[in-house]
Amino acid sequence: MTSDDMRQLRWVHARFCELYPFLATKEGAEGLCRWASLTFADMAAHCGIELNIIKWRVLPDSQSTGSNYTEHWAVDLGGGRVLDPTSAQVDGLPSAWVCVLDYPPNYMSRQSVPARALLPTYRNHMYASTRQQLSDAVMQELNHAFNANIPRQPTNPLRYIAAGVAVVATGWTWLHFLLTH
């Protein structure tokens, strides 16, 4: 990301904070991470800034306050940094510019995909709605789009060869057992 992109991103963030000041509080931000992250990414996209969306799987922790959220979404800036419009729901602090390593240990299995893969679904819903909450159906559709765009790791062909050898060896062992008994 260039310095011009960062300057423009800061401007987008300032405008975002003017439009949605309630996200600076834990109570205001609660349950809106997906909507807020996609709204921010959409605003940035209109300014020509391509961003990624990051998602964590959230496990219950011993200090849980009764929250039953199983995932958390934010804007991935790369280099271990995120812009989390609802960071107040994570740590109670309103600072949206966060280091990935500062998230609690129960935030697991983070993955990132280009926002452009999710924005059409978001836009179809948000432009037709006056609500900030996303319906369950839209959240499912966004999850599907997110999961479909996770970069897949190349598979090592040696794993398949080893599995094949194991199957053949097991088969020969069973065959030998059956023939000798």
C-alpha cells in the first residue's frame, strides 16, 4: 500500500467515524463487525483502494462476558495490521488501527480474502435495506463467498503417493492374513 493509499485510507476512516460514531463503544459495536468491515471496505473501494477482509474463528474464553460470537471480521491492511471498525467490542478500546498479534488468544484461525469477492453480496443487501444488521441469509451468503475465496494451499503429491502405499500395504497384510488362516 502506497503512502497516498494510506493517506486516503485515513481520510476514509475519518469519514467512516463521522458517519458511525456509535462503533467507538463496546455496546454500539457489538455484533456489527461484518457489517462495519464491509461498509468500510466498500467506502475504500469507491476511492479506488482495494482491501482484504480478515476473519477469525472466536472460541469461548474463561473471561467471556456472555458473548456467543463465533467469528470476528475486520479489514486486513497487510503486514500484520488491521483496521477494525468494531475493535471496541474486542478490548473495549475505540482504536481501530490494531496489530493482529494484539488480539486475544481465543481469536483463532484467521484467514483473509479480497473484499471485492464479498462486496457484490454486501451491496445487493445494503443498498436495498435501511438496516445495519445483516440477515442470517445474507450472513450465510457472505460466509460462503468468503470460504470460496480462501487461497488454497497447493497439495504435495508425495502425500497421495504415501497414502497409496499405505493402502496397498494394508491390503496385502489383510490378504496374507486371510490366505494363511
